[in-house]
Amino acid sequence: MKAHGCEIWDLASRNPDFSKLFNDGLACTSKVITSAILSGYKQGSIPLDHWLMSEVGQEV
């Protein structure tokens, strides 16, 4: 992804204000997604066997 003619990571390394905005946005998104996932589990535990990845080509 490019922003202002350069990769977003390069822009963030050169612009501290943008870096903070970008990082805060990612942190907020992560919190919202995590809350949504955890709210689906009323018992407070997540069955990890459903979340573990299998090898490529292996049926789950």
C-alpha cells in the first residue's frame, strides 16, 4: 500500500504524527475485534481446537 508516493511504513517512520495516528487506529481496531470475538463466548473460554491452523491441504 502506498501513501504520498511511498510505502506506508516509510511514511510512518518519517512522520511521527502519522505513525501515532496509524498505530492508534490499529490498536483500536484490534480491541474492537477482540471484544467482538470474546463476546461470542459466554463461558469465557475459547475452544482452541477451532482456532488452531492445520497444514496446507489437510482437511479439518
